Amino acid sequence: VEELGVFVFQKTRYFLLQSSTGRGLLAFDAGWPSSFAGYAKALKTTGHRIEEVRWALVSHFHLDHAGLVRDFQDRDIVCIVFEGQLGAIDGMEELVMRKYPDYRPIKRAELLPLRTSESRSFLEGLGIAAEIIPTPGHSEDSVSLVTDDHQVLIGDLYPPSQIMEDDAVSHRSWDRIRAMGGRRIYPSHAEVFELED
Ligand SMILES: [Zn+2]
């Protein structure tokens, strides 16, 4: 990946991946509901503008990660949904609509369905050398993005040191990240850290 853009907004880290072919940016996670203007302003600290974002995917459908998907769609940003994520949208939106009366639902028919197994070739087409893998644990629908230069965007997957012994699902997710060569780990709500063997 040419450059990883990182910015913090409302206690959450958001990420931008740049296409090596100059086609625009891929956003990893879409901010809280009703926060578009603030998200766009915070994004500017990376030296980019929201208008450069052409694609988006979310680590999982919780409101601090996927609350702006509809706002993105309204700005012609192509929003990707992975297998296992579609079923998580209802739960998020029920919660969001209780808290944010102005919330407009995601346009499901306009989501771009993608299998994680196809993510490498899809991202290659955008000029981004990375792969998406399922990493359930924090939620069933969680995915992580692993770049070919060993950076890993994990969303809310708990760090290895914080996982209970019997949480086999989360441990398997970390096994998968290790197998992919992940080294530099970017959590959404904590500082970056290096993954130990
Ligand atoms: Zn979450």
C-alpha cells in the first residue's frame, strides 16, 4: 500500500488506503451516524479530501464503524459488503434509529457484495495490494484488512493479550492474521502495536 491514512474522530480511528494507480481512496470504516461533516473534516488531517474516497468497506456493522454508509452512498461512494455482514445490518439499524431519529437506512440494493476470498483480486483492480479476511470474535461479521506490507486493520478484534483462554473464535482470528503475515496492528480504539510471534 502506497500510503495508509489514519485519522481519529469521536474516539475512533478511521483509515484510508490509496490506489497506486491514482484511482482514489478506499475508506476502511465509515463513522458514527449523523457525523458526516465532522468525519469529512477530520479526514482532512490526512492531507486528503472526502471527494477522493471512491470505495468503502466496514470492519463490522456497529454504529461507530458503519453509521455513515448511507451518507457515503449518497455521495456515490461504492460501499462493499462481505458475506456474513448483510445479516448484521438490521441489528445495527434498529439501534441507530432509536438513537438518531434522522437516520436514513442503507440502500441495500446498492451495496456491492463481495466474498472475502475474492477480495485480493478485487482490491488489486483498485490498485491496492491487500486482502480481507474474516476475523470474528468481537462480532460475527468482523473482517480485517491485511496489506501486503504487513499492516493489519482489525476493527474491534480484541488484542491477543485481552482474549480469554476459552475464546477459541478470537484466537483463530489471530492465527489467521499471523498466517497472512500480519505484523503492524491498527485497532480502531487503541494505539497501533506490533504483533509478537
Ligand atoms: Zn464494534
